[in-house]
Amino acid sequence: MNDYKALKTFLLAAEKRNFAQVARELGMTAAAVTRAIAALEEDLGVQLFVRTTRQVSLTTDGAIFAAQVQPAIETLENARRDVRNAHKADEGRLRISSPTWLGKTILPPILSGFRELYPKMCFEISLTDGLIDIVDDDYDLAIRISSAPSDKFTIWRKIRAVPRILVAAPGTRFTEMQHPSELSPDDCLAYSSESRRENWVLSDGSSSLSISAGRAFSANSGEVLADMAADGLGVTMLPGFNIAGHIRSGRLVHVLPGWAPPELWLTLYYPPYQALPPRIAAFSKYFEEQVASRMVMLD
């Protein structure tokens, strides 16, 4: 008998105080349980149980040993369960990082639908507009809306392109601009995961122009930038989902419509797995299908 099974037999005997009951629960014979306990006692050099014709009880050494072994066996059981679940498509934990807006709007119905299909799944969701270290922060996958990835040490899966436009408040001087050269760095409200400057590259299809944005104002929240632009502070460059409400209400308008920045990517990215664990692959496929049916929300 291996040490792990011997220790589990011992702990169950310590709990039940009845070798016959232990044998029934473990599918062993009572004699096999007795031999397993005896072998463990011989290995340890101490008596673990006092046996009489009526009952079995722990010795002092047995009680001390049980108290020390129990947490270790529970930890090992949890590790065994987690590893087994990691290779199931319908059971286990998913720890996911998501951008704040997407996590509040698109992600909840996707998670609900996925859990209806796989009710044994559990989720840990973290919302942030900043970049995370997917390995050090122990995420199974992250959802990102960003420029094309350059990280060679993680796995990326492009879901779709996400267009951006330049917007400003109506009635401001920005709505009269004919060329992006009329913008100064102080006019450009920048998005930065670290609230720093951003380099805007704009193209009209035949020529391009680079502008340093964020000298006067930057933020790591698209919602904050949309609000500041709507208040007349300047021009910002955001995906449609960040500004849709402001556009509908008339608080923001599209400026310089002939000039466009590079599209962002909606991606899933993962730690450097050799192959995606089944539960992560199943969620990724479901996420992509659901985003396709809700794609208008990302334009």
C-alpha cells in the first residue's frame, strides 16, 4: 500500500474508530485495514490505536499524528482535485481579467450562459483597464482591447477588430478642424494604462500624421476621457463602445472623420500553455461565438 493511501486509511480510522466501517467505506477487508494500520505503526515506531474487542481509540501519539497529517492530506486532496478539474471542459475554476466596460456590459450574460452549459464551473473575475501580468497574477486568461500584441511569451487569440474615432464636444473649436495638424498636444486627451502620454497615428488613406497626446490630460479609463471631452476639455480617441451614449445624447460628435487611427484588437490572451486546458478552450470558443452575436456593441 502506498503512503498516501495508508495515511487516508489511518485518518478515516481515527475519525470512525471502527476498522470494519473503514473497510466498508474504502472497499477493503477489515483484515487489510488492520494490516495497513499495523504497517504504519511499525514504520513510525509508535502505537497509533488502542484496540479492544469493543472499540478502537487513538493513543496520544495517534492523536498528535492525526492532527499533523490531516491538513497535509487535505492540501494534497485539493491539489489532486484542481489538477483533475483543470483537464475537464465542464468543471473547475476560471480566473479572468477583463476591461472594466466590457466586464460590466458584455461579460455578465456570457458568463451566465456559459455557466448554464457548465454548472460545475466557478469564476473569479477581475475588472481593470490596466495591463496585468497574467502569469504572476495567476490568471487563466485575460480579455483585452488594445493595439496588436507584441508579447512573444504569451498566447494571443484575436477575436475581432475594434475601430476608434476622434470625438469632441459640439460647439467647440475642435468641430471646425479640417486637418489633424490643427491639434496641439494639449488638445489631445490620451488613454494610457499608466496615465501617461500616448502617440496618436492618424491616416487619411494616403498620408499619415503622428501627434503626441496627453501632455495636459491622460487617464486609464475610457469613460473618464469621454466625459472630459464631452465637457469641452479637448479631443479624445476612443472605441465606439466608450462613446456610444455620448454620441446618442449629442454630448460628443465625430471630428476629423476623414482621418482614422489603427484599429484596436479584442483579444484573449493566456499564460504560455503548451496546449489550452479544456475548460479554457471551451470558454474561449463560447466567448468568441457570443461576441460575434453582440459585435454591434463594440463598434
